[in-house]
Amino acid sequence: MSIQDPGEDRSENTHMNPSPKWWSRAFARLRAFDLREWWWVLLDYFEAHRRARRLLYGLFTSFLLVLVLWIWVYPWWAQRNAISMARQWIAAGRLNYAAEAVQKALEKNPREPELWLLAAELARLHGQKSMEVEYAHLAAQAQPRNPKYALEWAGAALRADQQDVAAQVLATVSEIELARSSIAQRLLGELARRQWKLGVAIDHFETASKIDGAVAIDEIPLGLCLIAQADPAQRQRGLSMLEKWTADGEWGANALQILLKDAVQKGDRPAMAKWADALRVHPRCTVGDMPNCLAALVAADAEKYASVIAQLKHAHLASPETAAQLIGWLNQIGRSAEALEWVKTLPEDAVRRPPLAVSEAESLRLASDWPRLQAWASQGDWGANLDFLRSAYGMLAARSMGDEKQADELWRKLFDHAQANGVHALFSGTTVFTWGMVKEAEALWWLVAEQNNNLAVDALGTLARHYQVQRDAVGQYKVFNQLHALHPKDDAVTNNFAFFAALTGNREQLAEQLSRENLARNPANQTYLATHAFVLLMRGRSAESLRLIKPMAAEAGKSSAVAFVYGLALAASGEKTKAKVLLETLDPATLTLRETQVIQASLSD
């Protein structure tokens, strides 16, 4: 073994073979480090250096502020900003941009009621009343204890003519909130007015007026109810109240519309001429008001009508669109012959293209000039967007002339086009329905209803109203079966589905399950209770049904749903005399034919 020279470089050797005691020295140094000692040193430093202390406080405060802003303030600001932007887009008429802003905001915060109210407003502006109700419902669900959103939901339901839903929602609001809210009083008043309970409606509108003061939004519906009273003093009060608002820039047209309609109903010719002329020149007179004004002038003052129509004919020569508008008004007031004569003075090349081509076709239809209509529908250039109407008019003319082969050919063409265009299908269905072609209308509506899009709800709503008028329970079941598939969480839709399923003997087990769950979610809802009792009754469990509905017996005079089910349950238990008295209070016009059959069968020996 060689001995290394003391002056020899050992760096490499040391690196390759470190001392086994190095970690012991590091541990010793770590143990020597006293954290508390260093903490006191740090505190002494900040105590001695005021600027450093202030800097530390500032940094700590800034950190907390940033944290609060990030967790609470920024989401709130982003949400408020989205709502503000959406309202600005709505005000500017850019509804598509507003819808996009609301949708993005809802994806981040689906529990914000104000966003759902904006969605409801957009649905209303698009004419989608059922969707407006659904979105307002979601707003109310987001904050169930806030009466503001319940009232918004009830208002949307009334605008959609869903009176039962509106009544049920208002019933969930406390008496104290109803009494101190002018909005609630107006809704209650409007609900009572539509049910022709004018005395109750007047009381509610009077209460709203006391809360708000003398404002048009309360006094115009109040005046509408007062002029329907038999008491001359009350009627005169209503007329004076409405007349007071006729010059108002915002509400004047509403008051004039009511006064004109009342004058027409009463046959008051001087008033008809006065209010028709005033409404015609009001800044808020709508396109829909003009036919009413012209019809009133025709009946009340022929000379004034002649003067006004001459002015309108001259003014509406400005473009084919304005000319078509005037022809439409003449058609609506039964003066299609006058419209056809005026069309002869218009440029022929413009008349053979939309919109004038369609306007003349409508004039020929109203005049029942089928040969000319058939010829007119086979010529000219109606454009790709309106060629489906050419098929519809041609089909009507051919069928009216007995040419079934041509009518069937044009119907197939119309139906094929409707399969590719839901908007045209919906419009075509409504159009041919007004012509009396019910079978074809139903086929077109169902074509849209079976598509999973927004138009499907509109088509199903149209079908529901149609089957309600027809008193067709099977049709109603088909509609609500489809609606329930589209909106399974909508309690009102679920209730109707369960009722008509049980009534028609379809999907009875599911109907029982859904009606039970619906009642569990809404235990105070009389209609839902009556539906569940009815489902049980139709499933042969009459004793169970009677136990469920009997506590509601006192409500039978107020609720037709309760009266119907309670009467049937009584009849099933053998109390047919009592049941007959109760069931005979129901208006047959409000029942489907199947319901009347069920009543007759329950009372038979």
C-alpha cells in the first residue's frame, strides 16, 4: 500500500468517496435552526422598519381582496354583465345575439333566475308562449321563496292562456304578498276577468290602482271591466276612464281599441266613427288595428270610409309590399271585390310576383272565383319561398271544382315540401285549416309535432287547442304523450298526460306512477290530486280514489276537476243520486266526448 503525499490533490478522490458523516453535520445544522427564534427576529425586523410593515399589510390586504374578487365578485360581475349585454341586444332588436349571451351565461350559472327570465322574454318576443311559460317556471324554481318569480311565471301562463297554471301559481303566493303587490292584483284581476267574474276583477284592479296611483296599466283593464257592467253609472265611469287615456302616447292605442270594440258591439255609429278615426291616426296603431278601423268606418260613415280608402290607395302605391298590405285589409273586411278592381290599376309584372300574387290569390279565394284562382295559381313567379302556397291555393281551387286528381297531386307536392320545411308546414296547416281542410291541416301539424325542435311545441299546442274544441280525448292523449316525451319534467304537461292516458286506457301504470309523483311534488294542487284520484278510479280502485278525493268535496263547486272526479267516485261507491246532482253541474262543452261517456256509464243502472 502506497502512502499518498500530503500535497497531492485529493479533490477527485473526495468526490468519488464522500465522507459518511456529511449527513450528520447537515442534520446538526438543521437542529441548530430554531424556527421560533427566526420568527421573533422577523417580528423585530418589522417592528423596527415601519415601511416594511406597511408593505406587508398592503400585500396581505391585496391578496384577500383579489381572493374575494375572484371567488364572489367576478362571477357576479360576469353574470350582471351578461344580463346587461342581453338587454342591450334586445333593445337593439338583435334577438339572436341576446339569445347567445343568455345561453352562455346559463351554461355557467343555470340557477340564476334573472337569466331564465331573460330567456322567457326572448321566447315571448319570438311568439313562443309555451316556451316563455317553461322558462319563467325555471326562474321560479331557482328561487322558490321569492314571490317576484312566481308572479312572473303566472303572468307568462296568462299570456299563454294557461289559466289553470296561472291560478295554481298564484295560490302558492302568500296572502300578504298578494295584497301588497300591484302586479299580483293585476294578475288576479285578469284571471277573474277571463273567467267572467267581473265584480272580483274590478276589486283587484281597484286595489292595484290604490297601490300604484292613477296609472294606465291599472285603469285601462279596470275601465274594460266597468263598461261591461249593467249599471249605467259604472259603465259611464269606465268609458270616462278609458277616454282619459286615449291621447296617451304609450297606452292610448290600447284604450282606443277597447272603446272601438265596445262601440261596434253596441252598434253606436257615432262612437264607431270617432274611435276608428282616432285609432287609425294614433302613433301606436298596429297593422292589425287597421282592418277594424276600416270595417267600423264602412258601417258607420260611408263618406268618411271613401275618403280614407282613397288616401290609403294613393299612399300604398309606394311599393308592392304596401299595396299587398292594403289588399289584405280589404280582404279582411269583406271587400275582396274592391281589392280585385284596384289590383287592375297596378303594374302587371309586379302583380304576378309575391307579395301581390299571393294577395290576389286570397282575394279570388274570398270571392269563390275557383276557375280564376286555379289559373292564377298555375302562372307567374311565386319564388322558392312561397311556391308551397301556390300548391295550397291550387289544391283548394281544384277540390272546389271537383278535380280530385289535380287536388291530390298538389296535396302530395305540398306535403313533400312540408317534410323538408317545418315553418312552411306549420303555416300551411294553419292556412288550410281556416279553409275547412281539417284532415290536411292535422297531417301537416303532426308532421311538425313529431320533429324534436322548437316548432314541435307550437304544433302540439295548436293540435291541443284543436282537439279541445273537437272534444277529442284520443287526440288530446296523443298530444300530451308527445309533449311529455319532449318535456318530462313539466308538471302541468305530466298532469294532462296522466289524465288523458287514464281516460283513454293508455299506459295506465305509467299514468298512476306519474300522477302520484306529481302530487307528491305539489301536495296543495287540487287539480293534480283530482287527476291521481281519477287514475286510481279508472284502474278499478274506487274506494282508494274516494278516500283521496273526499276531503276536497267542499271545493267541488269551485273546481270542475274535483267535481268530475268526486262525482265519479261517488257513483262508483253506489251513491248515484248524489253523484248525479254533482256531475250535472258540469258544462258538457268543457268535457271531451269520452268524459261524457264515462259519466253516462257511471250513472247507468
